Amino acid sequence: MTELQQKLFLFADLKYKDFQGALIPTVKEKRVIGVRTPVLRSIAKEWFRLGNFYDFFKEVPHEYFEENQIHGFLIEQIKDFNECVNELNHFLPFVNNWATSDQCTPKVFKKNCEKLLPIVSNWINLIPSEKNEYTIRFGIRMFMCFYLDENFKPEYLQMIAKIKSDRYYINMMIAWFFATALAKQWEETLPIISDKMLLGDWVRKKTIQKACESLRVSKEHKQILKKL
């Protein structure tokens, strides 16, 4: 075992391992140690402060789910925009589950949305496959995080609507994106949900379900969605 792996096993919780494993079915059971997220974030924060993690970045694919989590938590702390993007491009093809994809949100992106836009556009325009499923999912989520508020443009909705895939975790993120868009940009998003041809039946219904479950969507808007 590496020094990091030995440390992770010290924090192993077998009951949590079973719980976590059930949530990430794309990861083999033997690849999950059972370490809670706050512990992983604490390890990543301390390691980032010490600054000697770049050899670890080269050791992909990692053996354990928790190592992938720490990798993502390290990347999101990188302060240089270009370095952060380069490390993501190296790491994302090795991501094999939704949790690692969804829990990495680089802090440097918030102040660099203009520079980020062509990069996330490239991510979502990849041809969906097993290898890049989570790269595309990550790109959609970056649109959801950074382009549905003050940086919003209606054309971004069309960009996401054009993504066609049979990959479950991509389609779930598309539905999550549009459910969030309904909460934040109702007038511009509703026509897309009303059009039965744009999103596909499964994504459209999942979007409506998620929006109706959301506390951010008003009762009046939920009634309109239910009629659809």
C-alpha cells in the first residue's frame, strides 16, 4: 500500500462502505474503502497546503474510489486557471462514477467564466461513450453551476438540449440542469420543456419530476409542469 492508502484505511467505516458502495454502482465493491467525505476533504486540504501532490496526480487510474475523491478535491483548490483546466483534462477520462464528477467544483472557475466557456463547451460536445461519460457530465454541471445566474444566455439551454446520449449519468445530469434552469430561468426554459421533441421523453419527464420535487420551483410553476 501507498502511504495515502494506509492512511485511508485507518479511517475506514465498514457500514459507511456498504452505504457508499450502493450509491456508486459503477465502482467495484473492492475499490471502496469507506471513508467519509469530510475526512477526505480534510486530507486534501492539508495535502494541498503542503504542495507535494503532483506525483499523485500522475498515478491515474487510482486503485480506490477515495483516491479519486481526493484527486478531485485537490484540483478544485488550484488557484491558476490554466493549471486547473490542464489537471482536469488529465483526470476526467479516468473518473468512473457520478460522485467524483459531481463533488469537484474548482473555485477558480467562478471568476473566469468567460475563459471557461469554450472549455466546457468542448467537454459537452464530446461524442458520448463509456470513456467520456463523466467528462460530459462534468461539463454539463459546470454550465449548471456557473451559467444559469448572472452569466446566463438562452443559447446555453439550446447547447445542453442538443446533447443526445444513451448514457444514464449524462441524461440524469441533463435533467438536473434543466430542473435547475426552470428554478432560475423559468421564462426561457419552459418552452424547451413544453416541446416534446427537444429533450427526448425520458429526460423531459425526469426534468419535470426533479423540478416538481424542488423547493426552488413555485407551486404555480409546478402546476404548469404537471400538466405537461
